Amino acid sequence: MTTLDVTADAPLENLVDAIYRNRFGKQDLARRSAVWKVLCEDWFEAYIPRDGRVLEVAAGYCEFINNVRAAEKVAVDLNPETRHHAAPGVAVHRIAAESLNEVVPASHFDAAFMSNFLEHCRTREQVLAVFSAVRRSLRPGGRILILGPNIAACAAEYFDYFDHHLALTDRAVAEALELSGFHVEVQRPRTLPFSFRSKLPSAPWLVRLYLKFPIAWRFFGAQFFLVARREERPEDQG
């Protein structure tokens, strides 16, 4: 287990690599990657062009971006460990999500993805800044896909993670997306279980089976899933 020696005014974001090393063992990472391969193939890729350009925001250990099929794959994250987990062909930028426009081109990506990230933001204003940055990076009509814990479905566990700050629901995130110039196309309040520590088995074949029966999501799901499309505004034409 990692032991941290920090001062009281040290930003928690500076400790993200130590927090994640402590949270996820090597055995967990291999198991998670196999599950993410199924999630990409049987779920997320339905919203992403096969020959498209994909951006992952707060990519962590690159489990999504490594497994999704796309012509161009880019990851951004503050964690210095992210680049060590990226597969060949994945470009990695170490930068805060709200500052991603400093390193990626505007109106470039067909899709952006984020998983279990927004609850780590310090403020709701930061969430809006992230959405604004992602919107600028997407081409007109490009989509953002968001997966995250829904406090309405997992209130007892939501703050079991030390670095969770914001309590969010699918409705709150959908409203923030609309305010940020997106049109919500898909809004599911319950999909996957709260975490990989769930009692549900996480063998890839069981995950594939679980995805085929959305009725089960009502009982076991605790993460929301939203898909929203970048809408055009008058200022975009200018």
C-alpha cells in the first residue's frame, strides 16, 4: 500500500498516480481491460464511426481508448502513469480536461468519451468548463459519451472513494450538457454496477450477457450513461 507524505495545501490532483496505484492492483488491471474490450465492442462502438477520430478525457489506464476501434485515438489525463498504459498508436497528453484545447485541434474528433470522471471535479463550474472544452474539440454533429456513478442509485457507496467530490445524477449531467451546447440523444440512469468491486461477476462473457438484457440494469445498475451531440450555434458559423 502506498504511503503519502503531503502538506495540507497540496492539490489532490497531484496525487492521482499514487491514489490509483493504491486502488488498482496489477491483477485488477488485466481483468478490467478484458471487460472494457467487451464494453467497447458490444456497446460504445455503436455510437462511434469505425474510421473516426476518438478522444478519451481523463483516460486513466487507457482501458477504453486502447480497446475502442478507431482511425485516430487520443487520450488526455493529469496522471503521469497514463502514457505508460497507452497502446501503440494512442497519443497521450498530460493535461487537465478543461485545458485540452491547448493540445488538441478544434472541430476535429467524431467522438469523445469519459468514464467515472465528473464526480472527481471540484466544482460544477469545472464540469461546465470540461464540457465546453470537449465541445470545441468535436466536429459539428460529433458525440460525447459519458459513463458515471449515479448518486440516486448508489448513495450508500458513492463517497467510499476518497477523491469523489461532486454528487451527480444523470439528470444533472444532462442539464449541464444542454447548457454547454449539446443535445442529449441517449439518457440511461442505470447501466453498469457501481464498480468492479461489485458482487456481480466480471468475466467478459458474463458482461456480454449482461449487456444483452437491459432489464437487469434496473436492479444491478448504478452508473448512468449519456450520449449527446454537439449542436451548432450562431457563433460557430462566425
